[in-house]
Amino acid sequence: MGNERANLLAKEASNRDMIDVQFTYSKVQIRNINDKKLTENWQCRWMQSKNGKWTRLICPEINMTRLSADFYCNQVITGHEIFRAFQNRMFGKDCKCQCGEGERIKHVLKECPVWAQ
């Protein structure tokens, strides 16, 4: 009698247009979905932010990979540099490079003939 009832219910269920079984996400799937949404939102805010323009030129795409850098790399990436333009803005020091131009990151990395040597 028990098998007949189970067979009848299975037959009725197979004739339905919609399945009434609901599957839930696993904890890992939920975490992955949330991580993806958070990363997408973070990237959107990063691209629209008025702050960090210099850093965004260097790192346009956000990611969770840890970078290993030294003091000087961090200064260049963040724009909180030891270069004279920052020192001038923060402390009123002379901002002239050895070549006579204003010592900005872009100048030192791309334009300065003294630093190019």
C-alpha cells in the first residue's frame, strides 16, 4: 500500500507544469554572489569617485589581490609622495626639481631629464 501511494504521488507530480520544489543556495554560493556584487559596487564607486584620480590612473581596476610594495612605490601610488610638490603643498617647502621644473610624480617618472639619466 505504501509503494502504491508513493507511485501515485510521483505520477501526479510528473504531470504538473510547475515543479513545487525550491532549492536554496549553499553558504559558499551566497558568499560568492555577495562578493561579486560588492566588487561590482566598489568598482563603480571607484570609477565615479572624485578622489584618487592619480591612483586610478595607475590602478583602474580594483581587485582583492594583495600587492607587495616598498615605501617609495606606496608614495607614488597614493600620491602622498615625498616629492617636492607634495612637500610644498603640505609644508610650504620649495617644489623645484633639480632640473628647475616643479617636482611632481608625473614629471619625475616621465618628463625629467635629470631623473631619466
